[in-house]
Amino acid sequence: MNKIVLNFGLLVFFLSLVFFSQQGLPIEDVFLKAFLIFVSVTLILGVITILFIKAINKTALEKGKNLNDNLHRES
């Protein structure tokens, strides 16, 4: 999952390089802005991914606990 987030962040980085270079900005500003966008997008997606995985794990643990309780009640 981390690899997907990093690859998406790199895609956004290169797209922002193209976008900012089309505006005629100096090359230093282009790289700085693209890097800041890369870092922010990657961090935001990383946090969203962690929260999503935690929610899935919580749901799976609750279902497993319910199944385990049902099995013990039946026997």
C-alpha cells in the first residue's frame, strides 16, 4: 500500500512539474512548489491509508469476535 501511495505522489510531483513549468516560473520555484505538493499529497494519502486500514482491521476483528462467540454458544 505504501508503494501505491508513493507512486501516486510521484505522479502528482511530475504533473505539477509540468504544470508549473508551463506558467513560466523560474526553475527553482517550479521544483520547490512541485516538491511541496509531493510531500503534502504523500502525507495526506498516507494518513488516509492508515485510517482506512485501521477501520478494516477493526471491522474484521469485531466480525471474528462475533463468530467466535457464536461458535462457543452453539457448542
